[in-house]
Amino acid sequence: MNAIFEKFRNILHDGQIERRVQYTIEKLFNVRKQAFKQNPGVIPELDLIEEQDKITHNISLDDEFLCEDNLNMFKFDPSYKEKESQWDEIKKEILGEYYNTLG
């Protein structure tokens, strides 16, 4: 995110953009300055995992990855509809009333 905002900063300093775009970028900087309070990463009602149980993986775009090519291929699942209905039941159990307002 820092790299992206640095690019925005460079765009602002170049001064070769329309006023409307400049104001939009400045608004983004204000949102960032306020720590994204209006745009939470996780809705509090859906934050179901305790802080000590959370696992965070930090990666960089420059990191090397061990790719598994077989995961990047489509495989037909004859029982797709059955599994989807099972997942829907699990979602309803976890999300409760919130899930019902989405669907």
C-alpha cells in the first residue's frame, strides 16, 4: 500500500493531472490519514475470530512462490450442486441474519 500511495504522491507532484483527479487522490490521502475509519477491513459483526487465533501471512510482490500448476486447472465436480448447498448451510450457520440480508 505504501508503494501505491508513493505513486499517487508522485502523480500529485508532477501536476499534470486534472483538478478532479487531484482532488480524488487528495481524498484518498485523507482516508488513509484517518486509518480507513469509514471503510473497515472487517465488518465488526463478522469479526468472529479471536485476536489470539488469527494468523497473518505477510508477502511481498517481489517474493518467490512455489506454484502448484495442478491447482490452476479446472476440474469438473459432478457433485457441485450438493456441495454448494452444504456450503450455503454452513454460511447461514456462521453468518446468521446477516447472510439472509445478502441473499
